[in-house]
Amino acid sequence: MSEDGSDSSDLNKSTNPPGTGTRSSVAGTGGAATPPDIVMKHAPGSWQALAAGQFTSDGRNVDTRRAELSGEGADLDAGDRVGDRGHLGDPSQTTVAEESSKRVVKASRWTWEVPAYFAIGGMAGAAATLSAGAQLAKLGGTDRRMVQSGRVIALGGTAVGSVLLVADLGRPERFWHMLRVFRPSSPMNVGSWVLAGFGTASAGAAVLGRSRSRQLRFLGDAAGLTAGVLGLPMAGYTGVLLGATAQPAWWHARRWLPRLFVASAASAGAGALELIPMSPAEERAVRTFAIGARAADLVVVKAMTRDLADHPEVADAYEAGRAGRRMKAAEALTACALAASVASIKVRALRPLAGALGLAGSLATRLAVTDAGASSTQPV
């Protein structure tokens, strides 16, 4: 006890971070370090130690228990840490079953803008490819309704998709950061370049293609062919992007997602053109493309489901819950669109219905895949 009545042992307590130990000022100890003020129950630096609140100094005078995160990942919730409910992470407060049920991968925090962009961007890419095909085949004569309509759909889809993408990013200026370098190994970087090039070519084709100047129309046709070439990667790069992530439902389906997205985008692109009256030759071309795309969509879904059967948890992500309901709805809508397209050969009035069903099926597919990725990261 000191003269003022306080406990003199308090004067010897170190203010060092827990786990770093203290230097004793008591005579006779020779300045040797006393035992740490927190008993290290786990190996220093291990996840068990961090979860239990055992922190060691790294020599930088940095409190490793504090960190600030900014940017698009700032609002991610890592969930409850092990030991948050017990003093110093007493293992008795957390069961082994609870630990094994916690996934390392966290679900994406995407809102509806992202799957909507996937659907609209894919539709725009497929419409541009169809337009370029009609241009090369010289369909529609001088009117070229299919060519011009496809270009307008491509431009409109790119504009709306870009707005949705920027809205999800939150910081519009950051999109341009992706264009500072070209990295073929990054699906997101390649996709950014594809989007930028496709949008520019689509705008040139839609605007210059209607010019009265022969030279400007030539430039518009060249831009239309460029947009048609970029339309395929525009339709499928988002599937490659999802497959490159660590979300179990996307990673295990990485072989099929690009194929599914291309087929679904082709169905949507043809569906958008089915809503527009055209010449018989143009309608026949669109109908043939739509039938093939929707049949391919259904085949890819069945093949993906069969391939994922070896991974029950991943397959369940596509078959259960909201993702399962949306996937079933997407298959039903696509099948009905396929039937309507076939029936429109005899009953032309069914053509717009087939287009609307194809568009709805494509959107439902994107929503289902997005939900499956999120649900596959939930605790089992």
C-alpha cells in the first residue's frame, strides 16, 4: 500500500498491449519480463488466438485489434467472431458445431442492379450480333428494319446497363480506373474494356447508320460490325466473371455459367427483336435464332444441374429457396418462349408473346444464379 492508501501493485502494471508482457520494476528481478498479462491459450497469430482476443505486438506500435475499412466492402458483415460471447474467448462459450458451420467465404452484397445489368447487357450484346448478321446477309432491303432495330436495342441496353452498373459501384469515377491497364488474366478488367468498346461501337452504329451521308453510313456499318463482334463477349463475360469468384455455387459451375449466359442472352436479344414488326425474311431469321437459343438455354441448364450432382450443397443452392424458385421459373418461361416461337410459324400473333417470355426468362436466370451464389455461402 502507498501513503495515500492505494495499492502499490497498480503502479507496476504495464500499459503495453495485452499479450506483449511487462517489465517489472520490483527490485531483485533484474528487469526480467514478467509473465504476460494475458495467458496465451493458443499459438500466437493463429485464428484461434485472434478470435480469443489474444493479440501480440508486431513492433509497429499498431493495435491490431482496430482497423478501418472503406470503399465498396466497408459494409460487409463478417459475422460474430469466435469467443465474442465469452471472456477472452473462452472455448466453452462456442461449440465445435457452430465453428464448422461458419463459412470462410462471405455472400456478395449485390442488389437488384447487378443481375439486371447482367440481363440487359447480355440482351444488348446478342441484339448487336443479330444486327451485324442481318447486315452481312443484307436482310430487309433498303429499310433494314432488323439492322437498325438491333443497333438501337444495343445502344439502349448499353446505356441502361451502364447506369445500373455505376449505381451499384456507388462511385462512378472509379469505373475508369479499370481502363488504366489491360489485364487479360482479369475477367473484370477485360469485361470493362469490352463494355467500353461495345458501347462506343453501338453508339456509332446507331447514330451514323441513319445518316444521309454515304461516308458516315459506311462508318456506321463498320461500327455495327464491330459491335456485333464484341456482342458475344458482352453477352458472356459476366458468366466468366462469376465463375472466377470464390462463391461455391459459381465456382463449381464455372464451366457452364458462360454458356448459360450466352444462350440466355441470345434468347433475350431475339426476344427484343420479336417485339418489333419486320419483313417476313427478317422475322424468319429472328425466329430461327430464338428457337436455337432457347433450346440451347434449356440444354445447358440440364447439363449444369447434372454436373453439379456430385456437389450436393452446391446443387441445393440452385434448387432450394428463392434461387430454386427463380431457376424453375426461368426454365418454365424459356420453355414457354420456345413453344411460342415455334407456334408463331403458323400463328404470327404469338411472336410478341414469345419475345416477352424470352426476356422474362433471361432476367429470371440472372436473378436465380445471383441468389444461388449468395445462398451457397450461408451456414449449413
